[in-house]
Amino acid sequence: MNPTRRQFLATSALATSSLAIGSARAATEGPGEPLKVALVGCGGRGKGALKDFTDAAAILGCRVEVTALADAFPEQSQQAGSQFKVPPERQFAGYSAYQQAIATDCDYVILATPPIFRPVHFAAAVEAGKHCFIEKPVAVDPVGARAIAATGELASQKGLAVVAGTQRRHQHAYRVNQARVDAGAIGEIRGGVVQWNGRVPWTKPRREGWSDAEYLTRNWVNFIEMSGDHIVEQHIHNIDVAIWFLGRLPVSAIGFGGRARRPSGNQFDFFSVDFDFGDAVHIHSQCRQIAGTYGRVGEAFTGAHGSCFGGGKLSGKEVDIAPVAKDTDSAMVQEHVDLIRSVLDGKPLNEARQVADSTLAAIMGRISAYTGELVRWVDLAEREDSPHYDLRVAVDPLDFEKGTVKFPGEEPPVPGEA
């Protein structure tokens, strides 16, 4: 994903302005030195991620100091403050609260707001020299995904660690199976299916007095502009596994989808996408959020000599692989262990590019389903003359800070007309 000249110049300027800041402290100045962390986005996932971070620190024999909590809504940061014993003067609210949290003397920042904000918040955290945990997905449109990749490059130059919330890459059973596949246990992967079939997680009906910005933010999981649609926000996990196990990115996507029962927002109920990975390898991507229907979440791959189910059963040849270590049975804690350990060891992980790529692949499938067109990877990542290259959702993340949000409506896209 090559940034445009404009993005390159902006990133270069960001790097120049950040040289005086340098990398975050490794938090190894002494046995009693705490890991200082700030949380941006105090909803359920954010509070869960902060709990995972503290559990990971305990596994590594470290203690944690929460330097700040930030959320668009004061009651959210206050609730998190009660849970994590953070005083009111370090609880920040509003759409620019992330700036106050990042400005504290934290070494780590957890970014867990709705995905539309991730590119802006990640850029601010890296500019300030912070190690980052960035929850998936990391963007809602191609421009945002490429921005994440560019910021990830800057993080690498500054020696900062970046770990993403695609936790299957840190899950022991998945890591073992992926190593077996790499070692030839099932032969070359010939095809497969990835699925996330469930129900709408939740909806928040609009209340009287809510602004457009507040309604979009509180009901974010149901709006394309905020979440990227569920193929991006949720199904990214399974698409990411396909990219990981195959070891390459999809060449193109052709798909369809629709909406019949979703009670609010402007997203689809279901998607069916064929991802072409080249060399005659196709992965069928299927996701659905419709209550009362059969649920299945997982991945299945067929190889020349066997098959495997993601982190489950594998049938194929016996192969030798190096031991795969783990610190905990919780993949969501393990990803934070891996983040912290990489910093303490002076070998910072950087998963920004891989999660940006997986996010962009999911966006490619969504665009194909919305438009009814065949969409190629190069259309989103390389070809600036493509009509999809500079595609953006209807709401800009900075509109929330400026107070200029315009409601996009609740009508879903119509294939052939989108």
C-alpha cells in the first residue's frame, strides 16, 4: 500500500516534528517502575483491553499505572475511572479527549474507539512517541487503511511497538496450526471458507436531543461510516486468518450482500464474497448478522494433502515444527503480553501493516458487494487513477472534533447504484 505523494509529505513532516520526542520509555528503569498506559475509548472493548493489559503485565511481573482515560462521553470515562481507580482529573471527555490522554506521561496507549477514529488517533499517539495497542479494524475506507500503514512505518522508524486486536495471530492453537501449514502438513492450500455468522451485537435507538454525532457514536456498530460494516468490523478476524495462513494478499474480490431485517443504521445484513488469491486459489468469505439463523464462526482450508480448521482440527502429514510457546490460554491477554515483552526486550513488534492489509481486504469485499463490481487489490492500494483509490465514507473523523458532522442517513447501499 503505497501512500500518495501528499500522504508521503505529510508523514515526512510528522516524522520531522517528532524527532525531539523520541521513542517511549521502555519502562525498565527499575524493578518498581510501572508500565504507564492511557486508554482512549472507554466502552466495553476498551475496558476489556485495559484489563487484558493489566493481566498481561502481571504475567510479566510488572505493575500498571493508568495515566488517563478518554472517551467521547463523560459517563464512560467516569465508569472506567471507578473500575480502574483513576481520579477525576485524569478522566477526559469529548471528541478531542484523546489528545489530553496521549499528552500524559504514558508509555503505552490503548486505542479502542469506533474504527473511524483509528487513523487519526494512531497518528497522534505515534507522533507523541507512544507504544500502541490498536483494536481492529483500523479503518473504514481505503484512505484510512493506507494512512495506518504509513503511520506504522513511522512507528517502526521511531522504535515503537504496535500490536493489533487480531488476536488469533497470538492464539496458541492458531499459531501451532499455522506453523504446521507452513511446514507442509496439508500441502499447498487449494481453497477454503471463512465465516462469521451471528446476530447484530446491539442497537441504540436515537433519543430526543441527541445530535447527529452523538447518535452515530452511540450506535456506531450499525453505521458504515463508523464501523466499516460488519464484514470489516467483525469478519476481519477470519479474513485475517486466511491472509495469514496463505501468506499472501487477495488479488481481487467479487461479492454480493443485502439487508432485510436490520433495525437501525445503514449496513447490510449479510455478505458473500469470493476472494481470489491468485494461482487458482479462492476463499469464500461469508458473514451474516441475522438473529434466529444458524451461527458459525471459523475458517476451513483444503490443501493438496489434507485440511485444517483455523485453530482446530488438522488432518494431513506429520511435520516437525519448533515449539510454540504461550503465557496464557487467553489470546486477548497474550497479545498484550507479546506487546509488553517486545518493548521490555528492546525488540518492538509492529503489526500495523498486517492489520492495515487485512482491514483493506475486508473493505475490498465490502466495496464489491455494495457496487456489484469486481474490485482489485491494486484499485485500493496502488492505482491512484482508480475510482476506488481515494474512496472515503461520508463522514470525516475530524468532523466530530469540529462539530460539523452531517447525518448520512439509514438507507443501505444499492448494488449497481452505489
